[in-house]
Amino acid sequence: MGDTPPQADRQLEHRSFVSYIDKSREYYAAQGFTNPYRWAAFDDAPFTALSKPLADCNVAAITTSFLHHHDSAWGAPATGKVVYHHPVAEVPDAMFTDDLSWDKQATHTNDTESFLPLAALGALAADGVIGSVNGRFFGVPTEYSQRRTGLDAEQIAQWCIEDGVDIALLVPL
Amino acid sequence: MSLVARHLEAVGVTTLVVGSARDIVEEAGVPRFLFVDFPLGNPCGRPDDPTMQREIVSLALDVASKAFAPRTTVQAPQRWGSDEWRAAFMAVGDHNRDQLAADGEARRAHQAADR
């Protein structure tokens, strides 16, 4: 045994995973915003079991990133973004993520595969792990309004049903 | 995004969220969640690491196909490799308290001017 204990033996003073609800509340309180953001919270959750083998499934990716720049100010998500679909065969080299609240000190989003894994899905389809990658992926704005997000969800559901999507892989940044 | 997952699932599409904000996703209540304990921004694997990205996406699909009950969370085994980012993100302390208060004032003035 060396001086440094192995990771499995580490001991914690507090939970290791970050609470973003707590962090953001404290951060905005320090800015003088006294009315905390109210996050969605539900006791129940719906469940649809997969009805066919994974190798027969059509898989679609859903992202919170966007294709083009949108103006934003004061740390708020950009306005003017609307739910969209885009062919997976025409993946841009970069996606617009500047207005989203990811960790800009610790990492970057220059590699789109790190949050929109279309090449990884393509490789899994080529190897027969999944049936296919859906011909288009979908993008949804991160809205402060849960009502707006509900309308976006209805649009994406309609597109998924049109395309025969079996599995939706949702990747929020 | 969690609300989108809930809606899709309710209309019959199997969903899986891959994300790094564990508390936000779990409080919303999604059918299936692969938690990747990384700084926010790269839930599908470290940038420019296609091997890791494929491992994570492959695990996500396994969770999508094998979960048997809603609110299933699986934690991916991949590690970021450092932990400094946990305390540094949105940090509030004596070093920046005055600056944050000033930033908030400026933002409220901007919002008031926009109205």
C-alpha cells in the first residue's frame, strides 16, 4: 500500500455529486435574486417498456444545443430559439451552446460527440447493436417556462411518431 | 429536457436521459436516467475520446432496453479524473461575494431598462 489510499477507500465529508439545485439557488441569492427558480418535480413517472429487441430499434437523439448562434444577455438562455429537426447526415462541425449553463471553466463543447453522439450511435447501428439511427435528430430550447417546454414536447412527440422512433436518447447539456 | 422525456414516454416512446445534473433530472422524475458524473457539458463522454463516448452511449442503450421500472438511475463507471470542478462551479465565497452582488445589481438594472 502506498501513501495514497485507493479511490474505493476514500472517505467523504459530504456527498460527492454536485447538487445543481442548491448551487444555483445560492449563486443567484448571492446576486440578490430572492425568488428562487422552481425546478420541475414529480412524484410519479410514466414508463413504456421496450416492445422489441434493441437490435431492431430505431434510435433518435434529442439535444439542447442549437445549429446557429442566438443572441442572449446576462447569463439567460438565448431567446428566439424554437424546437427543430435536422438530418443526421448533415451534422455541423460545431453546435451553438454558449448560452447554456455548462461548466465553461472545466471543459468545452468543441467536440459535438461529447453531447450529441450521432457518430457513436452510427457505429452501434453498423455493428448491429441497434437497428438504426433515426434520419433526423431533434433540438429543444431549455425554457424557463414549463408550459413552453410542454408545447415543444408535443411537437417532438409528433415527429418521433411520424419517424417510427422506438428509443429517444435525450441529452441535456 | 426531463419534461420532454416524460411526455414522449407517456405517448409510447421509450426514453433515456443521459446527463450530469443528477439532482435536477431525478427531482423531475424521468423513466430512465444514465448519470455521468462529469462537469456539465459532456454527458456523452470526454471531448475527443470516441472510445469513452461509445462506451457511455452503449451503456445508455442497455439501460433503455433493460430497465423494468420508472425512475431508474444508473451511474456510469467513467471518471472525469479530477474533482476541483465540483467546488469551483458557481462558487460563492468571500473571494467573489461583492462581485456577485454587483453583477446582480447590474442585471436587475438592465432588466428594468428593458421593460
